[in-house]
Amino acid sequence: MAAPLKVEFHFDFGSPNAFLAELALPAIEQRTGVKFDYVPVLLGGVYKATGNMSPAESLRGIKNKPEYNAIETQRFLRRHSITKFQLNPFFPVNTLTLMRGVVAADLEGLFEPYFRAAYHHMWVEPKKMDDPQVFRDAFLASGLDIDRIIARAQQDDVKKKLIENTNSAVARGTFGSPTFFVGDEIYFGKDSLREVEEQILAQLGTTQRKTA
């Protein structure tokens, strides 16, 4: 019997495009019946390993391209009926604590509430989430036992897991965020979601034919 199709969403809370892409994933899951695995990676580590940089840096001083990116973002918001999104005025935010936190939250059985709260405080009601006091207050306001998660995030297994996720992603071809994997096929960027869904359906069809 063929193994179930593995579909992954690699994210870092510092990427606005990963935030926007994630909002479109539930509809893809509903249409395909396949659930995405959410894989935390440290985007700063990805950039360092690949010599890449954030769009905020790479587009600085370029005429017309940042403006076009803003138009594309507005089109994406309309296409997916996204109404709650604000650019973070403190961008770029160092996300090391946030990302260690989500690994720790997952180990503590708190992935979903932590994940939602982190994205909310980064891109819905944006805050300077690399400030330790702002970070703690934000998660407390969201009802999380954040001190428990902060303590867990200091453990070596959490730090090691985030490094392993990041190095593995780079080894598989990752250079930025958001990145998706459908089986071994890699896709980059929120605008690749249509191709991601098409590939999921194509691979499901192949699996079904093999097992028929």
C-alpha cells in the first residue's frame, strides 16, 4: 500500500507572505482532503545558509518592483477574501524567540493557540515581537501560559529541532519563505499555491491509480 502523500508548509512568523499563504491553506485542504504539515524554520538561518536576503532588503532602491509587489499583495488579499492584515511597522523582527517558542509549544501540546497568537501579534495587530516584554504581554493577552513555553524553549532539544528543520529545508532546496513541499516537489511563494494544489491532486491521482 502506498504511503500517504506528505504535504508541508515551511514557515517563519517574520514572513508576511507566509502569513498570507497560510490563510489560504484551509480551503486547499478542504478541496483536496490532504492536511499540510506545518514545519517551523528559522528564516534568518535560511538566508545565511543560502546568501539570500529579505525582499525588504533586496528591493530597496529598485524603482517600480516594490510597488508591483504591493499590487500583487492586494490582489492576493482580494482573491482569498483576507481582511485582517497589516504590515508590521517594526519589520524586520528578529524571530528566533518566536520560532523556538513554536517548537516548544508543539512539544507542550499548544501548537495551534501559540501559532494563531504569534501570527495575530505579528500581522493582524502588529507589535515588536522581538522585545521580550512585548512578546510576553502579547501571549498573556492571548491566554497562553507563555512562561511555561519560554522555559521549554530554552531546552537544548528545542534549539536543536529548529536548527535541524532549517538545515534540512535548505538541503531540500529552500531559500526563502513561504516554501511548500508536495512529496519531494518544492514550491516557493504565496503565488505558487495554485500549482501546489494542482500537484497535490496530480499525486493523489497517481497514488489512487497505483492502488486501484
